Amino acid sequence: MERGRLIVFEGIDGCGKSTQIQLLANWLETRGRRARVTAEPTDKDTGKMLREALSGRVKRTPFEMAAMFVLDRIVHNTAEDGIEATLRKGEDMLSDRYYYSSLAYQGSLCDFHWVKDMNVNCPAIRHPDLCIFLDIPPKEALARIGRRGEAKEIYEKEETLTLFRDTFLRVFESIGDRVAIIDATGTPEEVAERVRAAVKTIL
């Protein structure tokens, strides 16, 4: 049985990850592949603690957040229904965020090299087959967030999103992973065409 592919979607908040992940999952299934959508933080206990901190209900330091994300990511990989088990069954796993977010977000706010080492060199954390970075100007991302009408998370400010976007680009230069930087402006279908072109390179 052919092993599944781990495809990770990254980008600043409001870049359209949720929409593009679902469009890609649908497209993969039309090609006879099985695709499963997942996300970080996970729906496990470790992920629930992170969501409380991201909402601002529980205060955590950047160092605490970085360590908590590593723990949640290990669970994401090793749980019975996690990444490794899914790939072994021949299913593709599409993840909304992965360790690049830790390096861009917590790595901007505490020691970058410590955050990178915990994630990239952890034997229990798999490197993706492809990371798709949906690139969008922070002003447009905030406008999209505003149209959703949802409560903003602690990182959803223009200066913060600008810092994280710049850090994402530096992160990709410092890691030898396969990354496709996709222009996320335009209609969802236009962006999806660009995403599919990148994914075809690993199938």
C-alpha cells in the first residue's frame, strides 16, 4: 500500500487556510485518493489547553506556549488516530498549521533556536511532504477576519501579523523542507488552482 502524504497549510490568520484545505481534500478524492483534514491545536486535551490560552482566557508565557505546542504536536503524530497511523493506512493528512507556526509565532516572542530545535529535531514529529504557505498582505487578512464577525484571538493585530509573516519567510529559509509559497489573493478557486499545481509535484 502506498503511504499517504502529509501536507501542511500555513499562513497568517485570515489567509484562507480552512477554505483551501477543504477544496484540496475534495480534489484529492476526485483523483481516487483518501484525504483527512486535521488541525493544530488538536482536539485532544493538550489542544484544548492551548485554545484556552489563545483565546486569552488563560495567561501563558511565550515559553509555555512553545512547549505546549510541542506536546500537542507529539500527540498529533503519535495518537491512535494521528498522523503516523493515518499515513500508514494510505490516507493523505491535510493539517491546518504545524511546527512552522510555532517557529513564526512563539519563535518571534522567545528564543527562536530553542523553539526550532524542539520541533525540527524531535523524533516523534514528522517532517511534512509539502508545506503550502498562503501568502496574503496583513491588511487584507484582517479585513477577512473582520468579515467573519468572530472574536479576535490574541495575535490578530496588523503589526503582529506583519511580524509573523516576515518570520514565516525567514523560517522557510532556515529549514530544508519542501515549501510552496502561494499567492492567496484572488477568488478561492484561483487560489485552489495554484495549490493544486504545487501538490501535483509530490503525488
